[in-house]
Amino acid sequence: MSRIAYVNGRYVAHRHATVHIEDRGYQFSDGVYEVCEVKDGRLIDERRHVARLARSLSELAIAMPMPAHALGVVLRETVRRNRVRDGIVYIQVTRGVAPRDHAFPALTPRPALVVTARGIDPLKMEKLADEGISIVTMPDQRWARVDIKSVSLLPNVLAKQAAREQGAREAWLVDRDGFVTEGSSSNAWIVSKDGRLVTRPIGHDILRGITRTVLLDVIREQGLELDERPFTVEEAYAAREAFVTSATQTVMPVVRIDGRPIGNGAPGLIASALRRAYHAHAESS
Ligand code: PDD
């Protein structure tokens, strides 16, 4: 089956889908994106993802390309045309096309909107969650506003690649004081030695993950102990459990950090239980 992409008002064959060479996303990373999970053909947490998209855009003074409800129609139609049952829908908005100049164009261009969708094998993801993943730590070399979900991802790309080259699936990024900020494409969590869930508080130094937000509801409802505070790499080595959260993986147990086994080296009970509970708390539309 051939894939279909939505590009600035048209549904086109994925292999022929293109943007202009002077799109400011291409030249300056002047744009933002969202990745939303698709499960059983439905969008998971669309409302929150679209709200975060609107926030990222407003931080960069880019207009929403269309109202939220119209965007919802495009997202669903892209999922439908690609016959995605389980997978992701990707949304990218850039400032648009203009002659190259660092400052914003004098005549505001129309924001460029691209939407794609692709399937991810849920069985493969479950197998991965049953085994748990390895991660490695490295310095956080990103800019100071990573709360904006910008397409400027070069440090994340380099960190992920370095992780892959070391046989790991994710990189945890570490600030100058030795505290973990987040993963290259996920939020970072541990269960401390005394059984408390720990994750870094939101700020300009991490992305406010939608999965993280929903999981906080799950944690509160289950009455689990939670500390929103930074944790060090040393603390992570000694943790009972570790896991990451993102739209593509929901809750993914971590079993090795920098080659050291976490807990007994198998996915933790709390992480696995949170993974099972997750979708009952997420919004499905
Ligand atoms: N990444 N932190 C970073 C740096 C991320 O890129 C992501 C998501 C998250 C988790 O956010 P959420 O729970 O809303 O997916 C945290 C997406 C999946 C990506 O870039 O593919």
C-alpha cells in the first residue's frame, strides 16, 4: 500500500511529497512538531498534543496553521488514508517559505503544515517492554528552551546515534551539575531505593511530555509516592527501577544504564504496572 502525506492542504503520495527549498524549517529549523500515538485506529491524547503544538508555536510567534478542530480532521484523515491501526501521526509546522534572512520575514508567510502517519508493530513494542531497554548517559548539549518542541534536534540526533553505537536504545542527557534532564526523545524516570517515583520537574530544560503528564495522573490515582525533583546519574545506577516515557513507547522499562544492571536487571514491577495502566487514563479520540 502506498503511503499518503498531507502537505499544505493536499493529500499527496508520500514519495512525491516535497517542501520548498526556502522553507524556514529546512534552512533554520524554524518550526515545531508533535508525535501523537495511534492505538486501535484512534488518536491518543490529541487534545493535549494539539495544545502543546499551539504553545510551541506561540513561543516562536508562528500562527496555528488552522484551528484545532480542523487539524483534528486532517490528523484522522491522514491516519485513515494510511490505514494505520497502531503507530504514530507526525505533525510539523514551520514558519513557512521566505527569502533566506535570519530575522522573521517582513511579510508573514503562511505557516507550512505537514502531517504523516505510519504503523508501528505493537507486538514488537510489547516484546521490547518485556525485555527492557539499555540506555547510556552523556552531556546535555542542547539549547536553553527545550520545552519548545522545535524541529531543531541535532544534539538529540547525535546523542541517539552515540547510544545506538554503544548498543543502547536511548541516551539520557546530563546537565552540568550531574543531574539527568531527560532522554534524547523521551522523559526519564527512576524508582528510588526507598520506592519513590522520581522525575525531573518541568521547566525550560525538559520537554513537558504528554505521556509524563498522563502518567502523573495514574501515579496520583494509584497513591504511589512521587518526587518531582532532579536525580543524579549515581542515583539512577542505584535505583530499584528506571523507565522512559514517550508517545511512541508509552512506559518503557530500562534495565541497564551505562552497562550497569538496574535493580535485578529485569523490567521493574512498578514500571510494568504503569505501562499496563497507562491507556486507561489517556484520552482516545
Ligand atoms: N519525542 N522529551 C523529548 C526530548 C522528546 O523528544 C519527547 C518525545 C519526550 C516525550 O514526550 P511525549 O510523551 O509527549 O511523547 C520527552 C517524540 C516521541 C519524538 O521526537 O519522536
